[in-house]
Amino acid sequence: MMNGGQDALLIVLVLSIWSLAVAAAVALGVHLIRSRRPAARPMPSPLGILERRYAMGEIDREQFDDARARLREHELDL
């Protein structure tokens, strides 16, 4: 039989190994969950939206120029 000091050392060793195994499983789970999350798409800029609307024919040239001028005025205010 082992003495008390060796028993305590064995218990600490086994608990340490189990703790590391649990921590590794949690870290792996967190990594898998985060890697499956879709990447956030950047928001289109106001000018990009305006250009797309003009390209699709939703607005005419005059409306485009007017809106672009207002966007530029707003940029100067910042």
C-alpha cells in the first residue's frame, strides 16, 4: 500500500489530468462554435447604394447628382 503522501500526490495528478481534459474539450467546443458563425458582411456605403440605384435605373442622372452633392455636403460636416 502507498503512504498518505503518495496517495495525495496521485489524487492531485489524476485531478490535474482530468481538469486539463475538460478544459481542452471546452476550448475545442468554443472554437468549433465560433468557426461555424458566418462572417459579418460590411455595410455598403451611402455612395455605393446611390451608385447601385443609378446603375439599375431606379434614379435618373439629375437625382443622382443631387443626392451625391448632398452626401458630399454631409461628409464636410463631419
